Amino acid sequence: MVGPDENGAPVKLEGKYAAVIVCWLLGNGCLLSWNSMLTIEDYYVYLFPRYHPSRVLTLVYQPFALGTLAILAYNEAKINTRRRNLTGYILFFLSSLAVLLLDLATSGKGGIGTFIGLCAITGVFGVADAHVQGGMVGDLSFMQPELIQSFLAGLAASGALTSALRLITKAAFENSKNGLRKGAILFFSISSFFELLCVLLYAFIFPKLPIVKYYRSKAASEGSKTVSADLAAGGIQMLPREEAEEDPKQLQRMSSKELFFQNIDFALDLFLIYVLTLSIFPGFLSEDTGSHSLGAWYALVLIAMYNVWDLIGRYLPLMKCMKLESRSGLMIAILSRFLLIPAFYFTAKYGDQGWMIMLTSFLGLTNGYLTVCVLTTAPKGYKGPEQNALGNLLVLFLLGGIFAGVTLDWLWLIGKGW
């Protein structure tokens, strides 16, 4: 099966649909552990009522993710992508298992020691996220847009799946002793198993898919040094490039600084999307929405609605008529989202739960839709190594926006006491 790429050139598409499925599963694995922790916030709020776990854990996570990714993005041209992504997925597996073992070892008891241990594991989640999210987006940026879209949809699907499972476990264990704890144990048992599956998928299945081997070979021919180990895992040994040695100018690539200034609007787009989203989700939705008829289910329903509509939003750009590719149009749409801040404030103060559910759904829909539009529109017109570098830069700004957002989220507490 052969089809055109974005420039109209023929490209082999064998294994495309298998690659789409694997990318979706790997996207799930990138955030499943962290979303599991976010989704069982009611358990941690019960265990650590004085420590604001919904805010503190997110705030701990982000510096580790952002700092690690900054280092990796700066050195991305020299980093073995296979080792980087496998390291990330292995860390996800080990840290998910550690959360489970910590709870079992402490018999589900709170206290400052347990909370510090949980914060330490959260930092490991951040390091793993920086390895995987930046590495995968960079790797997929020089492949077909459908693959990066599927990976991004997998990120959102992890939130939707954990929310659905959380609602099921809450209903199943609501009337049982230690119901919250049983649900949390189930969550991280599933999470640990799935992260191990992602390690195996990336190590043995993904590099052997024909379409993946095709694009990695193409990137290597354009001077990429990051894909050699993955090509070897896929059974391809790259021959020395004699022509390149004779004419090194053929392999010259644009610097990260040049890439940044040519795509500064896309970088700001992602930063602004996540500044807004994380200044509201999950901290505000977990603690600042008042008392309503749904009771203890209210925050869970809001988080579930955000995750479901975030997932839906990530599939909308698959319809060409729905995809927003105008650079100015993207910036206008993203800036317009900041009207949601006063909307959430006044709805929490005066509105009922129906309006809050609608606003939360819109927050998720626009977050997913605009993220995919930016990341599938930006990496075009460059060689493979440059697209990889740009993908890492864009994810760096995305995580920078998340860090800024979770920091600004504390402003909602002004005037409310601690």
C-alpha cells in the first residue's frame, strides 16, 4: 500500500494502522500512572486532609518533568531515543509499583512520612514523563501526522479510562470498609501491568513496524543520530554515509535557537493552552466547587467530564473541515479561552452543578482539540532531525505551561484560608 506524504511524495504505508494502535497504547502509558494518581485524589484528600494533595502532588511532579525535559531537549541531537523512551516507560512501571507497595506497607495510613514518600514517587513520575513525552513526540514528529495524533489521543484516553474506572470502583466499593483504599489498590495494580505492557510494546513491536522503519531510515539518511538503536532493533543496519563525509554540508541542521524563533507562536500556543487548563484542573475542580447534590461524586464527575471531552477534542482534527491550521487563528482561539477564568469563578460562586459540568466539558474539549491542532500543524517543512528537535521544544513549552498553571492554581485559595 502506497500513499502520499504531506509533500506529495510516495510513502510506504505498510503497518500504518498497527502503528496507529501501538501509538495510542504508548500514549496511554505515558500518562496512565499519573492520571491514576489524579483520579484517586479523593483517597489522598481523605488520607492527607491538611496537605492539599491535589495541588501539592501536581506541583511536585512538574519541576521534575520540566527540568528533566529541558536537559533532554538541549541534548536531544546526541540522545539515543530508544534508550530514552525505554527508560521512561520502565520508570513509569517501577514508580506505579512503588505507589502500590507504599500503600500496602503502610496499611493505608496517612502521616507526613507516607506523604513525603508519595511526593518522592511523584517526582519519579515527572522524570519518566519528560523521557517519554518529549522522546515520543520528537520521534513521531518526522512521521505521519496520524501517528502523533494517535499518541496524543492516547494521552487523553488514559484520563478518560481512569475516570471511568474510578466511577465504577467508587460505586462498587462505596458501602464497603476501606472502599477508597480498595479502589486505589486496584488502580495501581492495573497501572503497573499496563506500564509493563508499554515497555514490551516499545521494545519489541514498535521498532519493527514497516512504516516506523521507513521514517526512521529516512531521518537517519537526513543526518539523525538518535534513531540508530531503534533501527538496529527493527533489523536495519545503516551503512556509513560516504557521500556525507565528502560533503558534510548535506547534514547541516538548523539550530534549536533558529527553530524556536521560526515557531515561537506554536511554542506560546502550547504554553498558553496548558497555563489556563492546569490553573483550573484538577486543583480548582477538586477543592473549590462548593457543595452540591452529587456530594462526594461531584469532583469525580467533573474530572471524568474533562477527560472524556479532552479525548473527543483530540479526534476532531481528523476531520479536515474541523482542523484549525491558521497560525493567527490558533492564537486567537487560545487567547479566547482565558475568558473561562471569570466564567469558572462566577459559576463556582453563583451557578449550579449543571453549568459547572458544561464549563468543565468545554475546558477539556478545547484543550484536546487545540493541542492536536498545534502539534500536527507545527512540525512541517523540516528534515527529520529538525522535526525531532522541534517536537522536543514544543513539549518543553507544553510542560512549562503546565508548571505555570499548577503554580497559578494556588491563587484560587486566596482569602479561603488553609
